Amino acid sequence: MGKKFFWLMMVLCVVLTSCNGKVRSFVGDYSYKLSGDVVFTDSEGEEVHSVQSQRGQMNILRGKRGECGNVVITVNQMDGSVYSFNATVKGDSLILDEHDCEMEFSSLSTDPDLTQVKRPYKVHVSGRGILHDNMLILEERWTGKRTDGSSNTLVSNKINVLAEQND
């Protein structure tokens, strides 16, 4: 009976720690930079624009207890914007839970007195990443449309986020 109990406890320990091992390697504080290209489509056609580089702090925290591999990612941009979303660690990959967020993109104005106008978009974000040494490499996909009633849309299949783990 004693040996069976011992082996049962050993198996239970392995099961309980197997989820946390990979999560632990992703958990931490990071400094990040986001870049990529976005295709904007309106009634006149398509325009490709580079996303203005974003920098800031990213924190990856353990998710809810009992849910294997879940993490919460908080992002604090240098411009003061803050948002969070969930992700799942699967093997050596970090899979972002699909989520929506509000973003503004600058575009050239038709008004000669203004050079750029910020346009609001609701953006659907998905993606995945890997951890290489202390560098998290995320590749996001964005789709969205303007929130002001316009029929303009945006698509990007490759938004890159490079995040270096802080010491």
C-alpha cells in the first residue's frame, strides 16, 4: 500500500507541474517593439502603410489556477495606452486568444490645412509566438473596420512584436 501511495503521489506531482514548466519560462516583464504593414481598403482601392512603431512594457502573468497553460498578457504602450488579453502556452509556443481592440491610424487628409487625420478602427487580433532565449517573438494578424460608419477596412497578416525579457 505504501509503494502504491508513493507512486500515485509521484504521478500527481508530475501532472501538476507539467503545465507550469513551460508557462514559467514565458512569465516575466518584457520591453517590446511592434512593427509591420497594414493594407487599408476603401471604395477607391487599396493602400499599404507601415504601422507606426510602438514601444512599451509587456508583462506575462500566470492565468487562472487550474487552467493548464493559461497566461494573461498586459501591454503598457509608451503613449499611455494600456490593454490586456489572454494567451495559452502550448509546448514551446504562445497562442494568443483572439480578441478585439480599438486602434487609431493616421491617414492623409483631403483638407489642405490638415496633413494627417486619426481614424478609429475596431481591430480583431490573433497570432502566436515563440520564446528564443530571453526574446519573445510574436507574429500577429489583424483584421478590422472603421468605427465611424465608413466602409473602410484593414488587413495585416504580419505584425511583428519583438519583446526582450527584462533582467
